[in-house]
Amino acid sequence: MLKLKPSFKNVAGQKSLSFSLLSYILLCSSLLAIIITAIQLLWDYRQDVSQIENSIDQIEISFLESIATSYWNLDQAQVEVQLDGIMRLPNMQYVVVKEILGDALVPLIERGELKKNYDISREFDLVYQGQMVGKLFVAATLDEVYDRIFNKTLLILVTQAIKTFVVSIVILWLIYVLVIRHINKLANYTKNMDLTPDGTPLLLDGRVHSPNSSDELDILTSSINEMREKIIDELEAKKQSNVQLQQERDFSTTIIKTSSTIICCLNEDFTISSINPSGEKITGLDSNKLLGRNWLNLFARDDNKQGIVDKIRSSGKIKDLEIVMMSHAGHLCTLIWNFIPFLQNDELEYYIGFGYDVTDLKEVQAEFKLLNEQLEQKVAERTASLEQSNEQLTNAVTELKQTQDILVESEKMASLGELVAGVAHEVNTPLGVCVTASSFLKEQTEIFEGKYKEETLTENDLVDFLACINDSSDILSNSLNRASELIKSFKQVAVDQSSEASYNFNMAENLGQVIASLHHKIKKASCEVIIDCEKSLNITSYPGSFVQIYSNLIINSVIHGFDDWDGEKKIFISIKKQDDYLYIDYRDTGKGLDPDIAHRIFDPFVTSKRGLGGSGLGTHVVYNLVVQLLKGKIDCNAEVNQGVQFNIVIPYTA
């Protein structure tokens, strides 16, 4: 420590990292000590408060019943002894027995110091044989707890401060020995780094250099040594780059001399400073005769010289300047010139000009122009031909639309014929039964009338005739009702949008009305309907159509899905509004649909109960209501023994 004292002073004079670390260590250690002390004191405080509350709870268990008994027996001495026993409990400050006089409580016997507010207090009812005879008020103080916590706080803070200071000094010494002195050497070495190949690499004092025991300082030392080697290598590479640059300059000079583009350097007064052999070739003069001559006199026309000079001096450069000149052989040549200023220390050194001989290209452009004119003439001829073809195509499309309309009408008539045939087939059965029953009734009436006229009528004949009339009447009534229901179903197939009013109604209430009307059928089928719909969901639409949709779907599930089905019998109806659409998800847990019926479930007269009362119009009515009247769409997902699901999407109108 004595050897390190001067170094510490030197470092301290420089506001070194050591004392910055010491400051942070002291700060963090102090904060941590304060936090730990606060947590420990809070824990002790809660323990003391909990102990006092437990003492008060013990009063309720040990003293309450005996005080009530003594108070009832008017044994005031015994009550005072019991109150003195309560006051001997730790931290007790005040206790009083209150007597009930009418609606008021009057202090009867009290011990301790009376105050307006208490740290901890509780009031108990004094009950004797089920009757409240008074009240016991108990209060405790936390003064002793606060004194104990304050003394403990001073002791902990002083102990933590001494420990923190000692630990921080030791840590500072360790940081200096292990880190700071090596960082100082790294800094001095970096400041005076020898960049010659014969220089000495960096080595830290008092450290064992081993690949298996290296730390961050060793890595930093290695990085500095590698950096030094890289700098030396880069200096050598720079020397080689200078040599390569000279070679590239020679290469560029060769390219300039052999290029077909005229490359020249012009002074500020546009006299030629240098020019490549392409310029010598087009002018017919060698470089010695070209140097010092004005570029404008050689390559520009007299009427264009001043404009070129003004443009170059104002903008500093010219791009794609087209100039026609006379070559030394007496031919007109077209050149495209580009000029770029070359600056040296932000001052103009000279202009670099690049001239491209485009004489051959101009000739090709002239040929292209002639070809374009010929092409435009051909395009005009082809356009006239295309217009004639378009007219013919328009006529063909018109005829095609007419044919399409005829085919659509034919398809409608075929669909109507199929509907009429289905109606005839379904209605024919109950009507045939009616005809047979009426014929049988007429025949029995004639027999009865004959016996009556012949006066051979017996009592048995009259009974048989009346039974025949009753049976025939039942058959006629049932068949006619069946025919009437079929006719009503057929009327629902053609949805008349003007026959039902549209108004705002509540979706949950509308569905609830349907469930209530079908309650007897649902109960008879032993199934359960589960509804998921917001109570506040309203829509402006045709409420009767929704009633028909729900009714047909539920009746289909009861008749087709749950008939002879031993599995779960549940119907789930979910109604959700999302964006501008209403989504209705209907599904049951019945026996589902056969594959040969599922794909044509919405066709008319498709039923699995043919001859057993099924008309096959339920889902067809639902489809027409959803698609035609409500302008929505519906699809069905069904598999055998896995129930059926209908997804309905309808535009929402608020």
C-alpha cells in the first residue's frame, strides 16, 4: 500500500477512473444498504404490529366472556381486575367497558390514557347468554415499536456505512492493482507507438501470458499488438498502392492515346493544352501544331462559338453538344461533345473535352426515319383493317348475347317445368286419397240408402255406416290439410319482396319468439337450443323472413337430424355483426347428411323423408329467402354422423 500511494495521488490529480469507480461503488453500496435496511425494518414493523394484533385477538378469546359475566353480575371489582390484566399486556394504552343506556354508550370502567386517536384499536360486544350487555374498547400504542425501530435503524446504518467504506477502499485498491495501472501503460504505449517493423510489442507487467488464462486486458493487449501490425502492413500496402497507381496512370495514358474518342484538355481561354491522336487524325494536324491553338477555331462554327463559350463558363460543363465540322479530308463530320471542368484547390485548372464521332450513327438515323414513315403508312392500313374486324366482332357479340338470353329463358322454363312436376307429384298423393275416400263414402251411402228403402236396415248397419262416415271424414280432413300445407310451402318458394314490410327489430327477440313457438316440438325431440347473440343487436330488414329461416332449419334438425339418433341432441345458433355484414352460424349435433344429398341440399323436393311427410322444400325456401330477398349467401357443411352446419352472410343495415 505504501508503494502505491504516489500512484494513487497522481491518478487522483488526473481525476482517474479509480476514483470514479470508487464513487459509483460507494453510491451503489449505500443505496443497496438503505434498501436492505428499509426492507428489514419494514419486516420488523409488520412483525411487531402483527404481535400486537394477536394480543388483541387473544383478549377476545381470553377476557371477553369473563368480563361479560362479571359485568352482568355487577361485580365491578372483578371487572377492574380483568381490565388491569389487559393493561399488563405489551403495548396496551387504553381499555374501557361501556354501558348501554338506551341508544347511547356510556363509559363505565376505564384504564389507561384516553386520546382522540389510537394507533391500533378494536371494539368488542359483551354478550351474556345471547344478549348484548355492553361493549369493550381496547387500544394499543406503537410508540415502543417506533423507538425500537429507530434505534435499530441507527445501528444498521452505522454498521453498513463502515462496512461499505472499508469494502470500497479494498475494491479500489484491487481495481488499481488489477486494471488501472495496466490501462495507464496501455495508454502510454498507444501514445508513443513505434510503427517500424523492428519495434517492441506491448507487454503488461506482473501478468502470466498464457492462452488458457487470458482475460480482457490480455485480449486488449493482443488487439493493440495486432492493430500495430495491421498499421505497419497498411503502410507497406500504401507504398505498393503508389506503385500500382503509377502503373494505372500509365495504363490510362495508353487508353487515352489509343481511344477513338477525341480527348483534349483546354485552358480557360479554350486553347488546347493536350490532345490525343484521335484529335490529330480528324484535324490532320500533329500535336505540336495543335497545342496552343483555340479549340473553337478547329471544331466549332463561327455562328455558334460565343454561345458555347457562354454556356461552358456559366455552368462549368456541357453535355451532348452536337457540332458539325469539316474534316481535313473535306467531309462533313458530326461530333457529340461533353465538357467537364477539372478543379485544383477549388480553382479551375482546365476543361476536359470528350468528342464522339457520330457521323455513321446519323446516317443510320436518317435511314430509320425513312423506315418509320413507311411503317406509319402500313400501320394506318392495318388500323383500317382492324376497325372492320372490330365491327364484325361487335355484331357477333350482339348475336351471342341474344342467343344467351334465349338459353337463359329456356333454362328458366325448364326449371319452372321441374317445379310444376314436383308440385303435381307432391299434391297428387293427398288428393288421390281424398278421391278414393269420397268414392268409398258414396258407395257406402248408396248401399245404406238401398237398405233403408227396402226397409231391411238393422241397427248394426247403422253403426257400420256411421263408423264408415267417421273414418272417411278423418281421411278426407287429414289429406286436405296435407294438401293445404304443401300449397303454403309452394307459395313460400316464390318470395314476394313486396309482401312483407321492412323495419328495425331486435335479432335476439326475433329468435326468441321462434324458439318459443317451437317449444313443444323441441321438447318432444329432447333437444337443447343454445343461442349466442348480443341482446342489443338490431337490424332493419324483414323479420318474418328470419322467422321462416330459423323455423325451417330447426324443424329440419328435429325431423331429419335427431330422428332415430342416440347421440347428443343440441342446436347452436350464433349471430354476430362484423363490419357491414351479419353472420349467422347454425349447426346441430345430429346424424348429418348423406353425400348424395349434401351437394344438392338447396334444390327443391330434395328430402330424406320421401313418402314419410317430407316435402323437400324447407332448405329451398331458406335459400330463396337468403339469396333473393335478403341479398345474402348461404352454404352448407355436413358429413354423416357429424351434424350439419349452415353459414349465412347477410348485408347489415342499421
